[in-house]
Amino acid sequence: MAEKNNEKSSESDKSRQLEEYTIDYANKPLTTRQGLKVNDTNNSLKAGVRGSTLLEDFLLREKITSFDHERIPERIVHARGSAAHGYFELTKNIKKYSKAGIFTDTSRKTPVFVRFSTVAGSKGSTDLARDVRGFAVKFYTKEGTWDLVGNNMPIFFIQDAMKFPDLIHSVKPEPNNEIPQAASAHDTFYDFVSKTTETLHNHIWVMSDRGIPRSYRMMEGFGIHTFRLINEEGKSHFVKFHWKPKLGVHSVTWDEAVKISGADSDFHRRDLWDAIDSGNFPEWQLGIQVVAEEDEHKFDFDLLDPTKLIPEEMVPVEIIGRMVLNKNPENFFAETEQVAFLPGNIVPGIDFTNDPLLQGRLFSYRDTQLSRLGSPNFHQIPINRPVAESYVNQRDGHMQMEIPKGQTAYFPNALGGGCPYLSKVADGAFESYQERIDAKKIRGRSESFSDHFSQPALFYRSLADWEKEHVISAYSFELGKCNHEEIKSRMLFIIGQIDSNLAKRVADNLGMEIPEDIDRPLNQSIGADAVVEDHQPGSKKIYLEKSPVLSQANTKFDTIATRQIAFLVADGFHMQSFQAMRKALENEKAVVKIIAPHGGMVKCDEGMDHKVDAAIMTTESVLFDAIYIPGGKKSVNVLKEESKFLKFINEAFSHCKSIAADGEGEHLLETSSIKEYKEDEAILINEKPELFIDAISRHRNWKRMQVAQKIPV
Ligand code: HDE
């Protein structure tokens, strides 16, 4: 029991550590950095009130100099992100696989800091870009910090770190005109993708709804690489890490993404912040796929190839823990911007594999933190400080925050009593897994990495029809934005290798033909002295017809918690229906927002004032998950006259959202473009709140998709 209490304290250990560095400015005087009290921060020191500013003005110099240096380089990738604090709890001991404290001790609450991000855009770009999302978790474990720096997709674009700069240079704004921002739909990206077929698997995930999530809280997370778990006996198992969101995996449509980018480009950031602020803590389960060492070669793909997933039907995901995010950062810069993730941050019981992408990452992240944060002492920044105590001999450098005592900073030493001393593995020291390697030094790629089509094809086959339609539209949009015919043509040929119907539909949209063949090599990821023919991607294999978990049609649909519901009202709305619906939705933890023709207050038919959350001219239907219109003749007559309310309804309908109306509320629907489509299971007129709740929990009524496309919005 004593042990348990002790372990439990570890979550608060990190909070206490952060509190030590947190400064409260309430009731405090303004001072200089030296603590000198200040009586004027509005005027510089001048030779007369209309005279020139004096060099003597140390207050002006301190203020301006500090301002001049307020920025640090933004991350070269994943620049735009948002983060939160929380904890991880192990629900199932996996001692048989790993000796890590975090995987053996179910009584611990390990503090975490999690940063979500887009990849390509700059720090100020929109949250709704079609892109991969970063999902980086810092576990402050008692044995040292472990960083699981993953994405919301289970695979990556390339197989070898050597190609990362090429990938990123191709997707970032083009170097001559710095266009486009936070968008992959341009020539250089497709020039690269069409010549690098290993990108296709991650690429088709980005073209799917996974590339435009509804919320960070509704995304899966993946460690991507195969890692190792090492148990007390030193035995290794291969492992893939999965985060499964409690709210299921949900997305918006491309039309919404485009409009949200204008209406609220902080949509995901705000959503995460508001959910935590209101006590609706985001939650994920941690799952593992474990493969025995002896089964390393039993698959049709290579476990070391980061462009491949292990279908869950082949190796099920075992749920072993849960992560809850329960606290927003105090300060964006100090925490979210300065947090430094390093895939090389590891603890005993977990280890790396030879995945050539992972190996490159182990180098890159420390290097990039040096240029972002400016000093090897970045681990001393409060958000980066481990909970485990750290004693190193590398101590000098910019911004040393500690005062290391003593005469020695080297090992071995006698003068310092041999300290800091070495530990034994039995006492918790890290020891790399002793993998046997017997190989030639070679710059090249394993033949087992050359299947580039089977898994994108498996992904596409596994999607529901509506998801396939979204993928077709996404490819059509992206390629439609390219200016070079030969790039589009090459792409059509290549996606034809994934699925001929997909390529045909995209070709029709582009008004192009799919070429019968294109210049070889298809894939340029070949070794220096390789024969081109030997290094073509292999032809598509079908080792699994479908993997249902890859489709969002099979995600969880059991809650409406935190869903944003717009109540459209004007003076005179029917209080009874309003109140009954509101209560029912809020009981299920949905968030009700009153949208009215103006700000301030609206009066219901019982004469009470209700605070308006947003005036119609300040908001858009794409920011909501569903709409409700209570009865009340007077109210509905006003709403009918405002075209923005009709646009609001038409758009929600076209995005396949649920709409409910009571009493005269129906008249508003009849005035909108959806009047003919009332035979729709997510259009509920004078129905019980339970049916509306059920419809919202199903996220969207995709059966409406064809009809919805006819609505002019
Ligand atoms: Fe990253 N990546 N990456 N990456 N990555 C960075 O590190 C890099 C890769 C990922 O919220 C950078 O601190 C290389 C895969 C996330 O702060 C940089 C390669 C995966 C984040 C870097 C990869 C990721 C980064 C930029 C190929 C998923 C944001 C700033 C070998 C498993 C972390 C920074 C945060 C950030 C390099 C590939 C995920 C430059 C060289 C694969 C979530 O070091």
C-alpha cells in the first residue's frame, strides 16, 4: 500500500515540478528583469516631450530588445500544434513482454504531455489542412522520460530517413514563390509522389477522411514503427503502439474543411482547449500489437518497413492502458512551443528496431531541438524536465539553469568519488537489446520493402462506399490543382495500380485518359548500383480481402459528448420544446449554443431572457455537428426572413448532419432547400429527443450524400 501511494504520487510530481516554475502575476507590481519597480511603461525617456529618445533609456532598451527576440525558429515540420497535460494508467500488466515500470505497474499514474499538430503548414496556418496529424506523447516515467512521437495514421510516406528532406521539400510551399501554404495540392508534391511509389500508402490515407479530422479528440494515434518490448529475462518481442479514442474516429468533409479554415482556423485548437476547460477530458486507450521474434518473417511485408501496417485481423490489438488529458497548458510558448520530443527518449523495457526511418529520427530530433531551443540544456526547460532525477557530466552551454557542484565533470574520476557513478542493468540502467547482426555495409534497400501497392489497395478496398467517394474527390481536387499534365498522367497510372476504378473516376474528373504505361523506373528509391528492372515495385498482392477496422464506418458511434449543437431561435421561441431538447442533449454532455439574429438576449414565449451564444452573422453551420429549431411562430417567422439561417440549414444538410425541428420549426425547413428531402432518418420533425441523440451519435447520415450534393451551398 505504501508502495502504491508512493507510485501514485508520480502524476503530481510533474505538476509540482511545473508549479515551482509557474509565476502568478496577480497583485504584483510591474518591474524590470532585475526587479526594479516601474512607474511608466508608456513613454520613452526623451530630451523634452517632443525631443529625441535618449540612449540612456534602459527601460525602453530592455523592453524592445526582449521583444525583438521573442520568437524561436518554428518547427521545420509539425510547426502548428496544440498540447495538453494528462496522465497514463496501465490497465493490464504486460510483464511477460516488457520490464518497463510503465508497463508492469498498474497502480501508477504516469504524467504525460501530448502535442497534436499538422505537418506541412507554418505555425499560423489553418488547423483544417488536408494533412497527417502529429500525435506526440511525452511520458514522464519514474525511470526516465519516454517519448512516443507518432501520427494519426499507422504508416509513413517513406522507408528511409535519407528521403525525408526530399519529401518535405516537395510538400512545403514551392521555393520560388512560397505557394501554397499548408496544402499538398501542388506540382512539386505530386512530382515527388509520382516518382516515389513507396509514398502511396500514407498518401491514400491522407486523401481519405483521416486527413481532415473532426477533432484531435476523435483521432487514432500510432507509433508507426515496429519497436521492441524487452522483458526481465531479456527476451524481445516486436510491438506496434496504437491509441484508440474514446469518442471514435470522425472527420469533416472537404467542403467543411475549406469553410472552417475561413470561419475558425483554430477549430481543432479551440476544440481541445474547450473540451478540457469544460471538464470533458479527452481519453484514449493504449493498445499493442505484439509479434514474437520467431514470427518476424511470417508476414507478406517486412516488419521494419514503416510504410506497412500489420492488419488488426492478423495480429489483434491488445488494450493495456488509458490516457486522459485533463489540464490545459498555462502558457503556450513555455510549454507547447518549447516542448521537445525525441524518439530517442527511451526507458528500460522498450527498445528500437532497425527500421531505417526510425534510425534516422533518432538523430534528427535532438539536432532540431538544438536549433529551435538554442542549447543542449533544453532538457532543463520545465516542460522538458524529467521526473526522474538527472545527473550528467555535460553541463555547460547556453542557459544552464542549475549550479552543478564539485571539481569534476568527467568519467572516470577519483576526485569526485567516482560520481556520478554508473548503474547496473539490475539497478535500472538502460542496456540496448543485443541483436545479432552479421551483414555487409551497404547503401541500398531490402527487396522485402518493394511492395508499394498491396496495402494502399487493402486500405481502399476496406472503405465504405461513401469513404471511397471522398477519396475520389480528394485525388481529383489535388491533381486538379497540378499544372503539369505529365505529373497528373503519372499519378493516374500509379493510382491505377492501387485500384482501376479509383483511377478511372479521377481521370474522368480531370478529363484525362489513364496512360497504359509510363517511363520507368516507377520508383526511384533504388540503390546506387542497382539494375532498374530489379527495383520496380512488385505487383499488387491480396493477402487479406478487407480490414474492417480501417474504415470509419466501423468506428464507435455511442456518444454525443462534446458535440456542438446549434439552436436556431429568435424572440418568441417555444420554451417548452427548447428546454426539453436542451436538457436531453446536455444530459448526454452535448454542448448547446443559442444562435439568434442578433447578439445579447432573446426572449422565449414565456417572457424569459436567454443569453445568445453567437449572432448569426458571426458564425457558420460548419462549426456545429447538428441543428435544432424549436417551435414558436414569431421566432420562426423572423428566422425565415434571414437568408443566413437558410444557408445555415442548407449547408448542414449538405454535410449530412442531423437536423431536428419542433412545431413551427418545420416551416423553416420548408423554406430551405431541404424541403423535398424530409424522408431522411437524420431529419427529425416533432420526434423525441432520443431519436435526435441517436442520429447525432451516428455522426453523419452518409446515405444522404447523393441528394446532398444537389443542394447549392
Ligand atoms: Fe518527425 N520530425 N521526422 N516524424 N515528427 C519532427 O522534430 C523527422 C516522422 C513527428 O509535437 C521534428 O521537434 C525525420 C515519423 C511528430 O513537437 C524533426 C523523419 C513520424 C513531430 C522531425 C521524421 C513523425 C515531429 C521537427 C524521417 C511518426 C512533432 C520539430 C526519418 C511516427 C513533435 C521537432 C512535436 C517533428 C524529423 C518522420 C512524427 C525535424 C528526419 C515517421 C508528431 O526533428
